[in-house]
Amino acid sequence: MAVKYWYRPGNGSSNFNTAGSWFFGPGGTGGGTTTPTSADDAVVDAASGSGTLTVSTTTTVNSLNLKTFTGTFAGTSALSISMSNNLDNNNFALRLGGNHTYSGTISFSYPSGDLSSYIDCNGIFHKGTIAFPLVGIIGNWFGSDDFGNQAIRTTGTLTITYGYLYSDEVYAGVISSSNSNQRGLITSNLYLSGSGTLIITTTQTNLYWDVINVYLTNTSAVAKSFSIGGQSYITNLYLQGSGASLTSFTFALTLAQYPNVIISKTGGTFAFGTSYIVDLTFIEGSTITWAGTSNLNVYGNVTLCNSMSISTNNTLIFQGAVIGNYAQVLTTFGKIFTSVLSINDNAYSQTNLTVNGNYISTIGGSAITITSGSSVIFNNAVQLISGGINISGLASVSFFDIRFFGGIISTTNLSITEAYVELGSSTITGTLTLSTGALVFLTNSVHNINTFTSSSSVNSRVLYLGINTNINITGSVANAWNTSQGLAQSVFYIEPGTSTINIVDTTGGAVSFQGGGNDFYNLNINRGNAVSGAQTTFTGNNFFRNFKDSTVIPGGSSSIIFASSSITTIYDTFQVGNSVNVTFISSTSGAFYLQKGNPGLVICPNVFVQSSNASPANTWYAISNSIDGGLNTGWIFNTPPRRLGVGGAG
């Protein structure tokens, strides 16, 4: 083995293997020698002159030192560095210097022994592939100089075949590692500037990644993708510039640590394959379009920004916070999603998600699904153009909290199972279903609901109708309100609060209210004036604080039907009838019972009453040409009391 120095008189140039260009000492001293071989350390230094040294054929040396060279290192042929020993080069396999235009492949190898070596890029970017190593056994490679850390730099491919590469920073176009050898990359910062597939790994076997920050820096309009698996620890991935192209990411379920993904001031389209991440953040100033069709599993936060747009079918799945981070946040800035939002504990720590900004989605079906121990707060409005909301848990899990503080602007349905739900003002074009758990209507909220149902003889549940709330039942169907089962079995409880339930269908269809013997506060029927003959049916032995019919149909009629043998208790007021149309008060077949709970008169103008047993005596008056349809008891017809109560009720 020898140390050999390149020198050409008069700043001359030569190929690497040109005879007469190598000496035992710098600047042509020490006597001439042969071209370096795999056993020799090659040195090109300041004494070599400022000429050009070109690698024109495949060349192998033990090590190469260009640290102080002032000339140009050129060529395209392969350069192999064998590191058969590391005694005369202070463990440095390669030190770059001079004007580096060389673009051939530099490959490293350890022919024997478990060794460690250093690579000093000296701030210079190699223009071709760097391979660690192509032959040999496992070794450790370090990016370093005489003072410590030094980045590994190439604009081409960084290939890792055997062993482990350690460097504070690594710059590469792409990384390739497609075999089953023990190998890996350990670095604080990895910068990838290539296009196309940035990580080429046909197998993840025995591959180890430990990277704090990955930066994708290519700003060209060429598509690129970043997909990583294996035993991988990645903390952050930054997309700093994607040009007008597609950038796609895939992070495997098997990763040892899922990354945070930060998109900053980019253009083009960004997409996920089915991936697992901690945080996804779009920095203010981005102009990227978020696209894709695969599931995105999130264990941290998602933050969008004002100047981005979304055209994605990615199901956004919040899986449960990572250890030490028990709260998750989705910040939407009112963006429109075309995908499903899924919040699912999946046996991790209980998911606690806060959604800031309006959540808007155009996807149909179950646009929002909340399952298995997940707690969610929607601080702003939810607007689902054609989809619904399904909330369900596990019987073995305590009821979890879902809060719609901002209310629901629109949804096709809301289904609640095994959950505690607080609901702000809402519009539900289909059915609101409470199967198990609790539903609370927030104070002063207004709800437009086509159909409400909570009917089961076995499921435990509670309904809080709220303080000063208005619940508008808009459906024109039987069972528009159905709480017919559960009270007698002690599995259902309604707290009426000071709520008002309004039956407001104006189509004239037959609407039924199945109360199930529960307590209600205000009940108001207002079927509009468009259709004569509107019929509203009540079943069950129900209790109302105030019962009112505001329906006015000029020249027409409307009907209030009570189930045969049912007992309806009115605590305060029963305001039925008006001077414009006839209101029928009758039953489905036989007699029904109306009873006044608190003192005061009931006075109903222009009504037709049939099969009604009213109590107590001397309380129920039908006046202003009202008609006794027969089979009535307790009613006084067309004899006004001495004092008429306000609004016809006392």
C-alpha cells in the first residue's frame, strides 16, 4: 500500500490513469510511481496545480483526498473506493475539493473486517450516484471533516446497499436501497431534490431509517413521490416546493414512528396513498390542491390554510392521539371536503378531537363517522351537502362526548349510539335517531328536523330538550316524532326543559306524534294555510305544559286526532281553534281523554269535538258555533264562561 499524489507540471491536465502523473510526494516530489490501485490512497492537493483530473475509465483506489485541490475534478466513469485499510488516511475514504464537475458513480466497499470510515464532501455536491457500499460486509460510514460533522452531498442517487450511513445532514436527489441486507440511514436532516420516485425500496427487509427532518426541495413541474416503510423513525417531513406537478406521499402502517407532514408555500397537487401520520399542516401561503383517493390515518392534528383548495376523496381518519398528546385538532378554515371524516379510537388512547372552522363536505352517505370511544367538539358549523352523521360506540366503553357547539347547518341524518351528544342549532333533512346514550339540545338553539325517533324498550338513553329551544318537526309522515317505547321499561327519560316542539309540515300529509307517555313542555301545531284537511295524530298517554294549534286554513279545516283510550294531560293551556277554519278534535276510533292538570279554563272557538272525555268538570268550553259531534263528556258547548281567558284559555 502507498500514498500517491497526482501532479502535472505547469498546471497541466490528464486522465486519472495517465502514466507519469502520480508521485510518492506532493507537487511531483518523492519520485514517480504507478497509477493508484485498490491498495493505494490517492491525494490531489494544492501542489497538484489547477489543471483538470478526469476519470475516463473505471477506477479503483483505497481512498481519495481532494480536500485542498484548486483545479477541476471531472469525468463520468465509475470510481470505486475499496477501503482495504484505513491506516494512512485517518479513516477518510473520500474528501472532495476543487471545482467538482465529476458525475460518475462513487461506490464504497469494505473487502474485509467490520470497519468505519468518513466521507468529507467539503460543502461540495457530487453530480452522480454515491453508493454505500456495492460489495463487502456491513460497515459504518460517517459524514465528517476534521472538526466533526460534515454533510453528505449529491444531486444524484444515494444508494445504501450494506451498512449504516451516519451524517448530521444528507443531500441527495433520490435514495435507493433495494435488497435485504442490514442497512440504514441515520441523520438529523435529509434533503431530497430529485423528481419521480424519491425513495426506491422494493423491499423493506432489514432497512432502518432514523431521520428527524426530511425536506423535499424540488420546485420543478415534474411529479414526485415519497414512500417509506421498514423500521423507520421520521419526525418531520417538509414539502417546500412542488412546482405545478403532483407530489404524493405514502407512509406505511409498520413504521416505528409516524411523521409530521408540513406543506409550505407550494404549488401543484398533493396526494396521499393510504398513509399513517401524526400531524398534517398546510402553512399559510400555500397554493396547493390537496387530492387523492386513499385513507389518511392521523394521530395528531390537521391544519389547513386560507389559500389552499381541496379536491380529495381521502377518508380523513383520526385514529387516537399518540402517547403524550391526548388532544387532536382539525382546523379547516372553512374548506370544502369531498371525503369522509372518520374519528375512531381503534383501541388507542381515547380520541379527543376539536374541529375549528366550519366543516363542509359534499360527499354522500356517512360523511362523518364517530366511533369507539372518540370525543369530538365541533366549535363551528357543520354543513353536509348530501351526507349524514353516524355516531356509535362500544357497549363496554363509557359514553363519549360529541359537541356541536357551532350547530349543524345541514345533514341528511344524525344517528347516535353509545354517546353523549350536545347539539347546537341544526337542520336535518332526514331522521335524527337516538338509539342509546344521551342527546342534549343546547340553550336557545333552533332545530329543523324532518323526523325524530328514539323508540326502544331495551336501550338506555336520555333526551334533554333544552332551555328556550325550538324543535321544528318538518316531516309529512307517520311517526314524524316517535318516542313510543322505553318509558314504561325505565330505559328512557325525557327532560322537557322549556322547549317548544313545533309540527310545521305544510304539505297536508298525515303527521303523527308518538309521545310514548312522556313529559313535554310546549307543543305547537302549525300546518300552514296551503292545504285543507291537514291531520295531526297523537298517540300515547302524554303530558304537555302547553298545547297549541296555530294552523289557519281560510275556508278549510284541519284535524287533531288522539288515539283511542289515550289520556292526554294539559298542565296549563290548551289553545285549539280559531275564527277562520273549523278544527276537528276527535279520535282514531273510540273515546279518548283530555284532562287539565292545573287550575284554569280551556276555551276553544270554532271546533268540532267527538268522542272526547274532558275533565275536570266546568273547565272545557267549545264556543263560537262549535259542533258537538257526539260521544263527548265534560265539554260545555256554545256557552261562554263569564270570563274569557287570554287567547281562549284560562
